[in-house]
Amino acid sequence: MGLLTVLLVGCSSPHVEVSVLGGGATSLVRKTPTTLDEFLNVTAELGPAVDDSAWPRCTTANGSHALRAHPDAVRKALAPSQRGHRVLVTEMPIAIDRPGAPCTRVFGAAPPGSGVVLVSARELRQRCSSMPVDELVARVAAHELGHVMEVTRESPGVNCDRRGCHCATPNCLMADGRGGCPQPDIVLCARCIEHLDGPPR
């Protein structure tokens, strides 16, 4: 492989595979590849469904079961060839561990270092009515993939706390929604667009 090829590969946007995790209609993910391209300039395509039977679960405060969105869970459930810039959409709740609040249900998550994004269509359907479910799924997937791509790495205009790093610009795709439903008017702000074209991550 020549130097030019290495440089081009190093600067190319990531290829992303979007799949249903466990049972669920593929219609849930039909808009996700286009939305990822629109917001993050990535090449995305639909992939085959992924079995969730080996995925570790946790019990939430109300007694329901959720898929754990944790790097260890990703390693246990997916072969190395199945990881890396992968969006998985499930009809199960997904949950993260927060200080003092283990197994907290969320719309989406990007377990650090895994390259995998998880989105719960069920959680979005039950709690949000701002857009059709497939559009909600696509917006949450784009936000979480932005974290995987380190669009909000520490820099001016970014707020970092125990929830992670988020853009300080209101109505930016990468702003911290604090658990609120995605809205149709969100866009990627100029600061975050600039970080899409930053040094390879």
C-alpha cells in the first residue's frame, strides 16, 4: 500500500453498518443511513439483523430488563468483526450505569471504545411524539455516532461532565438533550462540522 493510499484511507469518513439488534422491523432503520450521511458525512448501509441472545442485561429500578450499554457487554455479545462503527437498533430498552443510578434507561448510547452505537426504538416510541419513530431512531443514532467519532472532544464550545462531552450550542445535534426527545429543527453547528473534518481520530 502506497503512502497516498494510506493518507486517503486515514482521512476518509468511516463506513457504518446499521442493523436491527434482536427482533424488530427493518423499517425502524430505513432512514438512518441517509440521516448519518446528512449530519456526519459518513457512508452507511443497512446490514443483517444481529442476534441479541448473548447480550448482557440488567434490571432497572422498576424491575424491567434492559440491554447493558457498556464496553464489556459489547465485547461479550459481538465478535470483533461485528464491532466498529456499527449502529444497532433494538426493540428492547437499553441502559447505562450512572453514579448512584445503575441500569438507567436511555434512548441511545455509545459505549466508550467499542465503536458501537445502541438505540432503543421502544424507548423512543413510548416517550416521544416529536417525529415518526424511524426519524427519532435516526437522530439519536447520529448523535451517538457523533460521540464515537469524537465530534465533541474537549475543546472550546464543549461542556464535559459525568454524562460525557456535549456541544454548548443550543439546537446542535451534539448538544446534551438531558433525556429530552429529539426535535426536527436540530442541525450540526459550525463548531461540530469543523470537528468532523479535524485530524484523524
